[in-house]
Amino acid sequence: MIPFKRLAIVSLIASSLLMACSPAETPAPADPVTTQPVVSAEPAAVPAAESEEQLVARAQGIHDRVITLDTHADINTANFTLDNNYTMDLETQVTLPKMIAGGLDVAWFIVYTGQGPLTEEGYAAAYANAIDKFTAIDRLVSEIAPDTIEIAYTSEDVRRIAATGKKVAMIGIENAYPLGTDISKVREFYERGGRYMSLAHNGHSQFADSNTGEASGEWLHNGLSELGRQAVAEMNKWGIIIDVSHPSMEANKQTIELSRAPVMASHSSARALDPTVSRNLWDEELLAIRDNGGIAHAVAFRGYLDSEKHAANRAALLALQTEIATGMGYTLLTPVEVRALDETARATYDAQLAEINAAAAPRIAADVDAVAPPVDVVDFVDHIDYMVNLIGIDHVGISSDFDGGGGIEGWQDASETFNVTLELVRRGYSDEDIAKLWSENLFRVMDDVARIAQEIQAAAGV
């Protein structure tokens, strides 16, 4: 059953007291000499309803006690230099100050590579991109802010680091494309700190079909390729969790069937709540993840949670921007037109757009959000509720996809992380359940994957 918001408990006078005084049960009069005075029982105390202030304080206590962990935060390596980095007040959705302000303990930074050509040149460029991101994350924890954040490789590492008050970095790999056709690189990426990896992203890889094939009906492998099947076994062997957030449904089914270890969806929501979104997971996939012992992380991505609601909000915003642009003598361009601009023209357009957005900002609440409300934390937790009801509290987690398109009203960046816990408390989730959703479920999966990897290696004499 979906947990509902807490209601004040009203005590009722026990029906047995009423029955004791009914005519049919009236006892014979007692001897007047021996009868003791009747003392009326104190009425049952009625628990006071929890005030909003008390509920928020209780939620804050839970938030402070649990280990809050976001499984998907994209990065730009330009923000991982000594002169420009996450110790500063950058415009990125994740920075160390924002993690501290929002009580976000753990961020999985993502080694993301967009899908390119399946050629030796494409593989080489993808590998270079991945190494650049691995190196950037290492630079953050070893050179830029070693006193503030530390990298973790195991659940035990996370607990140890969090106990010191430091923030925790972990590494996820989005798209196995950089491996090329060399399966031995799975071990290399594990040794570089990668602890989960998806076999595809947007576009079919050498390992697996992508969910994006659904739009065109064109598939490259009808699920996994032979190389993909080898990659599943190799990831099991070295202890990298297989991420099923981006591949096709058929690829995911084949992966889960082949995998000896639990899998995860690092950032996917429930497709039953918005069937138009191929990036989300059908009930069949969620149930398979449950039966595999894995975990699916609901993602705070507006267009994945409620695409129709988000489209209406974007349309209202565009109408406002167009009105302002026209008054300023500017013309708004489509994304395709923007990408076609040369560097000088792009700089000019960006300056114009900044001017338009600055003028729009004070009007958004009344002219946009009041007309077409934005997707928010309530919508996000609706997906968590659905997934918990379908596959159980032990198989659901939380992710943002910050700096990769994620962010919703109420959880726009890491500084607002508490609002997710607050909404979970409003719906009646227990302290234990909230701890599971934020991190304990993933810790179990991480431990299982590591244990199975050790067993495989021992059996192979590695």
C-alpha cells in the first residue's frame, strides 16, 4: 500500500465500556455496607497532532542521521581544475558547498561518454574522454579538496568517510563505449574506481541496443551483442555493477538473465506512470530487477516524471520569453539553429538570452508556474511510491541526474536535498525505510556484487 501522509490519531472510548452499562448486562445491586466508592477512570489521552514545525524538525533529524547518496551526477572536467572547481560557488547543480548545505553525503560522479561511431577512431576518442573524467575526479579528491571529500570504493569506505564528516565521491560509468572491443579494460576501469557501468547510452553501442531504438524501431543486436554477453561476465568477475538505465528493454532482460550478480538502474523512473518515456522502466523490467536482487533508482528528471506536465510548463515559459524577446527586438532560436551559429554569433546570442531570462525571472511565478505548474518533488516521490509498491522498499533508491538534465522544483540542486527526505516523511515512510531508499539498499547490492566477484575470481584461480 502506498504510504499516506500522517494523520492525527484520535482516541475513541472503548466500546466495551459502553456495553458494560447496557441494560442487559446490569449487575444486581451490591450490599450497601460493603460497596466501595466508584472512582471514574481517567479519560484516555489524545495524542496531539504533529505540527508542521515538529514534522520538519523530525524530518531534519532523519536526514542528518541517514547517509544520503545520489547515484548520478554528471561532470564537466573544466570544473575540476585548480582554478575552477567544486570548492567554489559554481553554477553547477553539484558543488561541495551545495552538498554541505543540502546534507548530501555521497555523490556518484559520472564518467559519461556520448555514443559515437563503432570504429577504432571512435573507440580511441571515447577512451580518451573517459580517462579525462577519471583523472578529473581523482584530482578533486587528491589535490583540490582532500580535506573535504574522499573517494570510496566499497560500502565500508562510504560509512567510514561519512563518519568523519567528509563528503564522499564514487564513480559510475555511463556507456561502456570507451572499452572499444577490449574486454580487459573492464578490469582497468574497476581499478580506476568505477563501480557501476551501463552497456549503452543514447544510441546503440558495440555491447547493447539503446532504448532510443524504440523511436525508429531499428535495432543493432536485438538486445546484447556477443561482446555484450562477454562484458556482463567480465563485470561480474571484477565487481562492477551493471547499470540498466539506458539500454533497450530486450537488452536489459538478457543482461539480468545472464548476470550472476545484482544489477542496478542508476537513474530511471516508472514507465507505467508515463508510458511515453522510453528511458523509464516497464513493470516487467522493475520486477526482473527485484527478482535479481538489484535496485532501481527513481530519477528527478522533469521530462521523465511527467512529460505532459513538463511540456506545458516549458510552453508557458517559452511564451513569456518570446514576449520579452520581441519587446527587446531579439529573436529566439531553436536548439538546432543555436548549434549552427559560429563562435562569435553564439556569444552574442547567449548574451541576448541572458538578458531575456533576467527580465523573465521575476515573472515566472505568476506568468508561468501559476498557469502550468512545474514538475516537483511531489511528482518525484509519486514514482518512488509506485516503485516501492511494485517491487518493495528493499529495491528502490534515489537519484538526481544533476548537471545532466535532472532537477525538479524543490530539488533543483544538491543544496535542496533535504526536501526529498521531507516529502518521504510527509508520506509516512519510516526512518528505516528512508535510510534504505537513500543508501542502505545500494550498500547491500554493492556488497553482494563484491562478494560474488570474489567468488568468481577464487573459482578461476585469480
